[in-house]
Amino acid sequence: MSRLQSPALGAALLALALQCVPAAADNFDDASRLFKQGNHAAALEKIEAAITANPRDARARFLKGVILTEQNKPNDAIKVFTALTDDYPELPEPYNNLAVLYAQQGQYDKARKSLEMAISTHPRPARTKPWPSPSPRPAPRRIPPCPVQAASATAVSCPLGWMSP
């Protein structure tokens, strides 16, 4: 027998769950806006609310780590980014941020390992463009040595107007 005894109860639970999603999105947008304005304390409150509404929201958790970093709370930020790498090992961004935080603390081995993990998750991000082709401008011309001077062991001025090497 099903846990839900009536379709009405199931529909009510579904409606309640769907109402939480816009609130979490609104909190994320508000937190992002507040963060960009430099209001980190208010942004952290909003992002906490977004995470409470949707604890698996990687975007919100990542923003929390960034906010904590900006608030000069590196150990708290490291915990957030580490948890993200545990839950979403395929995302390179938390590894990148961990690398920066570890390097700031002088933990260069951990920083290197974090960067290696970021690269291994995305060897070449989809948004990057290939290396630009060589410049369409011609390479600067090398002025050849004066043929008369090259043949002579003594320094003479070039009668043809060529420059010396």
C-alpha cells in the first residue's frame, strides 16, 4: 500500500514543494544582487535562506563560499567548497576556488592538487576559444648585412646603403 493515502494529499505536497523553488530562486537572485552591491552580510543571509530551501543547489552553495571568501573567512569558505567537491566532483569551479584559498594560506601542495582536480574535470572548458592564429601582419623584416662588409674583415661603410648587422 502506498504511503500517500489520497491523491489530494499528494497533490498538496507537490504544490507545497513547488512553492519553495521560486522562493529559493528569489533568495539566490537577491543574494547575488546584494553581493554585487558589496552588502556581504545581507547577501549571506539571503543565500542561507536559499540553501535552506534547496540544500542541493550547487549555485547557491558556491555563492556562499564566494561570500565567505570576501568576508575574509577562508576556513569557512574552504569547508563550503570542499563539500561542493564532495557532492559535485565534476564541477571545476570549487576546485579553483580551493586552490586560491590554499595558496593564500601557503598550502601550495593542496593548491596544486586542487588545480589538478579542476583541470581533470574539465581539461578544456567549452567556453574557451582556441588559441588565436598568428597575427595577420607580416613578420618584421630582418635587414640583411651589407654584402661588402660581410666579405671584408675590416669595418667599412656599405656603399650600397645597406645597414650593418
